[in-house]
Amino acid sequence: MTNLKEKFISDFIVDERWRYVTGGLKVTLLVTLLALILGCLIGMIIAIVRCAHDQRGEIEKKTFGNALLDFFNAICKLYVTIIRGTPVLVQLLIMYFIILVSFKSKVTVAVLTFSINSGAYVSEIFRGGIMAVDKGQMEAGRSLGLSYIQTMIEIIIPQALKSALPSLVNELIALLKETSICGYIGLNELTRGGDIIRGTTFDALLPLFLVAIIYLLMVLGITAIFGRVERRLRQSDHR
């Protein structure tokens, strides 16, 4: 017990090393939040493009607008295929050392990388949710004089979000944990904060266990919060 207390003091109290953990936690939460917001925007746009392509009528395929839609749909499919087919760590290194090499902010590089990565997965989640909505909902919206985009935003997407919410929560949790690789570009996020303490004190037990516990608590918190949201959404369906 005394040895454990001494390790705790050495790992976290001496030289205020606990700041590596708290500072890393702030970076992890910042990157996760911004990447989630941008990823959802990217994913929603791609999902709408792909659904518009898949749901259009056969008669409309020869128009210029539909030729343009074919082009954007092909770009979106290529983007999703490449992002889902390559490891996020490789994407992060490519962005940092090649594409965004002139960027000085490592946080910006991390946010953009994880946004692009998450956007590919979120687009498929949204697309599945949108395609699961009854086709009559789209026809009803169009018959009321709404445009395709208006119908999607006001009628289809709110219904699709309900069915896609569990998958979106899983993507949020995966995104949160994936930020642990940011240390590869020298960004001091939560995992790297614990690793810095380990490298300084040569004690791996307490720093790494603390990092693992913090991640676990965050995941449990996210699961509990969105679990309540899901229950309320189910209750609203029966009213």
C-alpha cells in the first residue's frame, strides 16, 4: 500500500504531472467534438447525394442535372471506399506529413483527419436510415409542394435520425477512442499524456490504468446519456 502511494505521488503529484492527463483530456474532447460535428455534416451531405441518386426515377436519367448527380455520386462512392478501406492511422500520417504539412496546428490536422474519416462512416449510417424511411413520406412531402431538399430536411432526416441514433452513438464512441493515435503526430492528447508520465517515471501501471479508466468513464457516460435520449424518442412515438 505504501509503495502504491509513493508511485501515485511520483506519477501525478511531483512536478504537477497530473496536468499531462488533464491537458490531454481537454485535447481529446476538443478533437472528438469538432470532428464529430464536421463528420456529421460531411456524412449528411454525402448521404443526401447518394440517396438522391438511388431514389431518382428511370425517366429522369438523361437530363444534365442527373448526369451531374451521377458524377457527384461517383465521387462520393470513391471517397467512402478509400476512407473505409484504409487505416485511420495511415490517413492521419498522410495528412500530417504530406497533405497538410504546412499546417502548424496539430489539433487542426487531427480534427480534419478524423472529420474526413468519420464522415465516410456517418454517411453510410445516414444513408441506411434515410433508405429505411417509407417512400410514401417523400411522396407526401413532394405532393405538398416541398422541394427534394426541403422534404429531406423537414420530413425524412428527422425520422432517419431516430433509427440511425444507435449507430451514430457507436461511431461517436469509436471516434473518441480513435483519437488515442494522435500521439503519432506529437499531439498531447489523453493517451500521450499518460505515456509521457510513464516515460518520465518509468512506471506504466498507474498512468496507463488511469487513462483506461477515464476512457471507460467517458464511454459509459455517452452510453447513459444517449440511452435516455433513445428511450424518450421511443416514448414520443407511442404518444
